[in-house]
Amino acid sequence: MKKVWISLFLAILLPAAALGAAERKHDPRQDMILVKGGCFEMGDPYTQATRLDGDPDEKPTHTVCLSDYHIGKYEVTRGEYERFVDDTGYKTEAERGQGCFIIYGGRVWLNQKDLYWERLKQDDDHPVACVSWNDADEFIKWKNKKTGLKFRLPTEAEWEFAARSRGKVYKYSWGDGGPEANVADEAARKELPEVFPESTYWKGYDDGYVFSSPVGKFKPNGLGIYDMSGNVWEWTNDLYDVDYYKKSPRDNPRGNMTDGSRVRKGGSWADDRRHQRVANRSRSFQFRARFDLGFRLVMEP
């Protein structure tokens, strides 16, 4: 049964070559949003009454003050990543033997050794996925060299401040109400009932996509940034530390040295409300890739 399910899932997931969208030629700064610096209360601002109201590593809420920065309107797309690969010949860690993790029946994660970014069911305007933190870092080095600009991954604090529309007390990037994003929904449940049993999807909501969607298809947040909750998880620059909020500096925190796992934020098309919360802190080792994990850039002002 396990082998049958995996084969079915990959048949859905892995198509022939994606459609080749025409390369846009413009100043990359046009796709960045200026986030004016300021102070906010970082972490889960809600009570610990239920599991949906936060995890221990999201406490305590603490004051963080940030300088100005620019953040991408969109998650980095498959088309953008393909231009990097075509220009450099780079092979991702998934292609070099690490593989890419997928989820299948029973919410069990499996490392699929022959899966990598180019084999996902995506067009060029979807967010790139199946890329490790190290793969994202190599893309950024290439982009900085090509443009002469200073791109990097956002810190966890920068990501959360922007997702909250400059620190507002929001549970999700769209606010506190029902979803306005690509999340685990009725469409995913209908197509993949073994992956989305009861309590793992948003009942009564259909975003129109089983897997990832093109970037920018849903309403942006208050700063004009798209897909900060849902679509794909996003790597941040910070190394994960379960107790970091107890000792984080007030000004421009950059994370703490730990075991090499990196913080990822935002949830994905495969997640329900708990992981879509902007305060949620999840992590992955920086050499690991997942089929629902990509990244977004920030740029120094």
C-alpha cells in the first residue's frame, strides 16, 4: 500500500518540463517593498489556552527594534531559480543525493531521493521549492554578483515584522479572520484524502489549488507583500534556538548559534491554521529540502 501511494503521489507531483515564461528584464528593486524600521512585540501575543494559541518557543513576547530594509513582494520563483541554474550549472543538494522530503498518507514525511526543484508540478511563476538553505544562499551569491546589490535572507525578526504589516498584532499575515491564502483546504483534502485527514485542513475553504500557486494570486498584506502565510514555507537567515526569545537582543536580532537548523516561517499549501500563524517558529536543517519550502529575499536599503 505504501509503494502504491507514493507512486500515485509522485504521478500527481512530477510532470514534464514546466512552461517557460518569458524572462522579465527590469530593475530587481522594483520587486522589493521598503519596510520602514520600528519596534514591535515579537512572538505569540495570545494566551496559551489551546495549542492553536502558540508554542513554548514563541514565548516570551519581547520588544524588538529593526532598521529599515527592503523585502521581496513575492517568494523567489521557479523561473528565477532556473535562470541561476542555467547561468551557473549549479546542482541543488537534493540533486546531489540529499533528496527532497514529501508528505504522504498519515502525515508521514518521506525523503524522496530522485525529487528536486525541477521535477515539481510547477510553472515558472510558482515559488521554487525543494531547495535547501544552502541552495538559497548560492542563489543569493549569484544574484548579488549579477546585480551589484546586497540581497540576503531575512532575519526571523524582519520576516515577522513585515508579515505583521510592521508589527501589528495579527495572527496571520492577512489578519485574524479566515484564510486569504493558499493553505491546506478542501481542494487538497478532495485530491489527497490520505494526506489531509480531519483537523489538518481548513474546512469550508477552497483556494483553488491542491499544491503551490503562482506567486501573487492572493490578496497582499498591509504592506503589499504576497504569500507570507501559505503557498510555501520560507527560509530565514537565523539559526534556531528554542530559548532565543528569552535572551534576544532588542536591536536587529540575528539569531543564535545552535546545531545548524534554520528557522522557517509562514506555513505552506500543506498546512492548516496552526502553522500559518506569523508567530509560529519551525525549523529544518540547512542541507534539507522539502517540497513545500522555498525562500524570499531582503535587500539592504
